[in-house]
Amino acid sequence: MPLLRSGIVRAETLVDIRGVVPRGIDGASIGAGTTLAELECAPQIPDVLREACRLAASPQLRNMGSLGGNLLQSTRCWYWRLKWPCRLHGGDECFAHEGEHREHAIFENGFCASAHPSDVAAALVALDATLHTNRRELPVSDLYHLPRADDRRTTTLEPGELLLSVELPPAERSVYLKAMERKLWAFPLVGVAAARTGGVTRVALAGVAPVPFLLQGSLEDATPLPRNAYKVDVARALVKRALAALEEST
């Protein structure tokens, strides 16, 4: 709806899908229509996901916003939102590279420097959660697609494909930490989700790449732009704090 109001997308018909998208928590399965407010107060949900939901938006938006909607939200890049002819709009330039990019990506930013805004997506990637659609089953991380010249999509969803539910593996310990411009209810400059499952720790970041970013190498591999190198230092501090929190809860 915000994209329609802004004129970024156009539609002749709107379809209410609430009747076909499950809502609620059934053991380890979460319906895609479940609201963030419902998730943040559910004691059986891992800490990393509850905290990501709590920090994602204002109480009003958390009461309206769904899990599936949050996973599929579009970039907050102002060049894209203002409909500049950037690469995500089919153009041949990422204006953030030479323009204002303080809030943009520090990883995988060669083709497009937009930063994925979802706290919840990073939490689910760290948990190695599984997504169910009306057509297939896939890791949440495989929902996302790095845009490139021959395929500028940011997700792998096909026309007519709906998110239905997310399946969570058992998490031994988990935590979500977030740096924001404001103290509350802002998109992440850097979000760090850490989860330990089966003795394996996974760390995923929000706000640092065009997709939720699973940290598999070192933060030294980052490729910041001239005015967002501070994000590397923020990410390093938050990752250190998140891993320490996992150890403290042992």
C-alpha cells in the first residue's frame, strides 16, 4: 500500500489474501499472516525473533504488519523510492555509489548499494528457518536474490507464489541487537542476529547488503562506500556483543 500511494507500483485490482494465508503459531510453525505483535509476546519463539519483531516498528505497525509482509518489504533506498532510474528500476546506474549513501550497503554493493531493511529476515536467516510457499519449501535465505544486470529481482518469488508459513528449528540460544538513528522504531543502520542451533552459531546482518546477509567470512571483507565505512565498526561491535551474549547465557 505505501508503494501504491507513492506511485512506485501500479495496480488495477487489489486482492485480500488474508483468507488463504495462515495466521498463528502452531509449535515450531508460524503462519505468514501472524503479526509482529503476536510474535514478540510469544514465549515459545526464540529470543532473536521476538526481539527483532519488537524493534522492527512502532506498536501500531507491529499490530498490523505480518511476518510475510515484513520479509517482503522493499528497500528504503531514497533513490529507488523517489523513482530515479536506478538499476532496480531498470537503469544503468546506482546513484548511491556517487551520491548520498550513509545508510546503504557495505557488502555485495557493486551492482546495487541498497540495504535490506528487515530485522525479522536477518533473525530467520540466523535461525536457518525454512519457508513454505504454495509451491515449494526453501531456506529463508533462498527467498532473497542479489540483483544483477541479467536479473534485477531482489526475491526469488514467482508470479502467483505466496508465502504461507515459516518453520523454526530448535534454537539453543539467540539474540538480536540493532543500531538505529533513533532509539526506537527506526530501520536498522546495522542489525545483528546470532543464533546457536545444534552447537553451530550463525550470524546474520540487516541493513548492510541488498539482501539479509549471512556472515560467513570476516567483517574485513566489507566493501564500504566513502561515507558509510562507520557501519563496519558498528557491525564489529554488535557482533562481538551478540556472541558474548550467547556465551553468557550458556
